[in-house]
Amino acid sequence: MNEGLIPSRYAKALYKFATEKGSAQKVYNELGDLVNSFSTHPALGKAMGNPALPARDKEQLLATAMGGNPDDSLLRFVRLVIRNRRESFMRAIALTYQSIYREANNIARITVVTAVTLGSEVLDKIKALMQSKTDKTLEFVYVTDPSIIGGFILKVDSMQLDASVNNELKKLRLKLINSK
């Protein structure tokens, strides 16, 4: 079965179920915690793919990764996923659920990446500028990444504007290589 199809089917089912139970936003927030846990603890993904780890332990790991006390709808869903042996797809299911939720609730995710920390007034100006360009609710994420050297990277949902020094250096390098 297609690896994109499995997370999509499960995420759609979870969204429908959570919406009917009135807990779609709580599930969205808890799955956000889960995605962050997968990012900060790569061993979590390995544990989900480990067939020797008992289902009860996997359930407990996922519950802890979602903040310790997940919504009942989400906990029932996790049990279903584990029973169907699809726990290795939990990160992808969570990401797909977040996309479905954002689309259904008219939310745009804005990510700003800079090399140095920006002050709160600059971030507020960026937020205001982005809000003036859309009628969607904004979910604003700010990241500092010194590897971009300077400039910024702006991501709006699936679009990206890369005005970083690192990107400009890569472009210059490619021009020099291709001009031989």
C-alpha cells in the first residue's frame, strides 16, 4: 500500500471522528506535541518501528509524547493504529491530520527562519504584514538557524522564499561551476 495513502486515510478518519466528538482542536494541539516529540527524539520513530516492543509500551510512549494525558478520542485512535500495526506511520498521520485541520479551519502556517534572534517588535511587524496579506488565521513559527549565515527564509504553507546568504552562496557556486 502507498505510504502516503495510509497516513491520509487514517488522518481523515481521525479528523472526522474528532470533529464529531467536538475535540478536533484538542487533537490538533496534541498531535502538534507528537510531531515535536518525533523531531526532538528520533528514537521515538525507531521505537514505533520496532516489532519486539509490546503494543502497550508503544501506546504509553505515544501518550507521553502527546503530553501525557491525550484526549480520549486520540487515545482510542492510537490503540486502533497499533492494533492494525500501523504505528510506524504515526508521525505521517499526525502531519497529515494537521494539514487537514488547517485547511478545514482556514489556517496558514507561517515559518520565519533567521540566522540571529529578532526582537519582538520586528516579529510583530512581520506578523502584521503577513496578516494584512491574507484573510486566514495565522499560525506563526519563528526559528533561529545560524547555518543560513544571514538573511531569512519565509515559509507560507508549502511555499518558500529563501533570501538567506547561504542560498545566495549556493546559487553563486552553481553559476561558477556552470560557466566553465
